Amino acid sequence: MANNFKYYSPTEVIFGKGAEQGTGKMLKRLGASHVLLIYGGGSARRSGLLDKVRHSLGEEGISVTELEGIVPNPRLDKVYEGIQIGKEQDVDFLLAVGGGSVIDTAKAIAYGLAEPEHDVWELFQHVRIAKKCLPVASILTIAAAGSETSKGCVITNEKTGEKRAYDDDLARPKAAIMNPEYTKSLPDYQTGSGCVDIMMHTMERYFTNGGNMEITDAIAEALLRTVMANAIILHNDPDNYDARAEIMWAGSLAHNDLTGCGNDGGDFMTHKLEHEMGGMFDVTHGAGLAAIWPSWARYVCEGCLPRFVRFARNVMGITLEGTDKEIAEAGICAVEQFYRSIGMPTNMRELGITPSDDQILAMADRCMIASGDHIGSAKKITADDAVEIYKNAR
């Protein structure tokens, strides 16, 4: 049975070759006069994208202040640095050039600038709710996180090792400029990790026990099949523009809440389990998801068996006859085989980490604290369950 839902996706998307050329005109139309330009550094500079963006903004008379050096699993100290710079320079708009880490950093800075009397980390600790947020736009260079159209952002507190998320429609970007050509320079591992992240944003919403809609399921299944097919193409032919375009658009659709319409909000425990791995070991997010998902899936599948059977049939193409449990297991094995085919891990050992029992206990405890009342839909996860999932993935 379908649940009531609200679907809100206000981001204006400009997609395709040369999309970045209209950056200045778009931001001026959106009211920007002084932009904080945020980026990681390397690829955006080498590709010439940053120079094009600066020129486009300058043509429209928009002032620019820059913050560079954003890294994967974006850090709270960089958020604080951006807030301080934004205050000093009186910026009124944030433009992220990069992937999810850069966009998430921009969102967190936007919260901090809009309410400078508060510590922005309080939002990620969930001790208060944001009331204001400066406008954000992005020029996407990595298809993965879906942050360019989503309400979420994830920041790591490097002092405590906590990786925490905060979701609020206030931070949904006003615009997303998406030229798939700028993803061609990504290493194969980064492309594969991005494809897993896109898949997991869809799968987190798919494996639920809280109601579903046929149309939503069909969209999710088509998206998953499309990502897998094009991920394999890019693994063998990284310059394939059409495959890049399919993956980039899939990334936005996977995390703007479209694939969750009518369900109970999704499971998202795989993400929460991985966040603790990322906070403790600084692993690449998509690869971390690939390493933990098979263990989570096998642990919860009996409590969500109809969904796993449907997934095996409709997404992974499993045709064998057998019990529901056998069909579900075949589907999970097929996902593992796909991960390996694009160079992704299927356990922590393949990911390159071997957490001790004490570290697993710490990750499980932190996961429960971060999860609050939202502890899964396919199966409600306890701290003991989290420990077992981590151990089975080790």
C-alpha cells in the first residue's frame, strides 16, 4: 500500500555540453552579487573549468571569493573556514564546483552564514533545526552523491571521527549545471565508486517494509539497470559521453527523492553503517557502501524477502527456480559479481581495512547514536545487529 508523500524538487537543471557557459547569467538571475566559489582544486583547475566559471561570473559583474582544498569525506574545519571567509567578504551566494563533497561543504557553509549566531555542527548533532540557509548552486564534475538536487549533506568532524548527515529542504540547490564531459578525467575507481553510490541511493529506498508504489518501483528498477549497464561501459570505455550522461542524470534522479515516493522513507542503514567506516578509516564512500551492502543484505533479507526476490528478478535478471531465499541469495551474489566487474570491493578486506573487534564495537555504538529513531525499514537494526553486520563484512 502506498504512503502519502510530499515530493519537492525545486532545482533548475542545465544539462549537456557547454552547460557551464551560462553560469554567470544564471546566478545573476538568481540574485547573486558576491559568490563564494568552492572547489577541491586539481581536476577543476586542470580542465580549465574554473577559468571558464570565473570569466562567466565576471562578465555579469558578480564578485568572487574562493575557497579551495575540499577533500572527500569533507571536513568540518573547512566548513568553519568557509563560514569565516563568507562573513568577512559578505558573500550572498555559494557556488560549488565539484562532486558531493564540495556541494555538501557549500551547503554546510550556507547554513552557517545564514545563522552565524549558532555553531553549524549543532545541525549535524541534531540538537536544533535550521531556520535559514543561503542559496547554493553547483557545477557537477563527479556523478555520485546526488547532492546537486538533494536536501542532504554529510560532514566529517575530523576531531571526533564522527561523520554525520543533516537533511533539510532549505539547502536544496537553486540550480545544477551538469556537463558530463567534465567527468571524463575521473579515475576508474572513482567512477565505479560513484556508480555504487547512485545505486545505493536507490536501493536504500527500495528495500523497505513500509509500503510501495508500482510506478516508483518501476522507476527505481529501470534506474538501477541503467546504471549497471553504463558502469560496465565506462569501465571499458571511460571516454564514452553517452554513458557518462546516463550516469550523471541517474545520480540526480537517485537522490532527489523520486525513487522514494510512496514508501516509508527508506532504510538507509547501509549508508549509516558506512558513515562510521568513513569517519574512522576515511574510505571512499561508494567503495565503502559496496563493501558493507552484501553483509547487510544477507543479514536482513529474510525479514524483507518479497523485496529481495523482486529485486533479483527485475533488476539482476535472476531466472532460476527455487525457494524465495535461494532466489534472494542469487540476487545478492549477482550484485557482488557486478561490483567486482567494475573494480569495487565486496567486503572490508577487499576495501583495504581490517577493523578490530573494539573498532567494530565503537562503529556500531556510533551508528546507533547517529541513527536515533531511524534504524532501518527492511529490518530494525540494533547495536548487536550492527556488530554482526560489520563482522560478517570484515
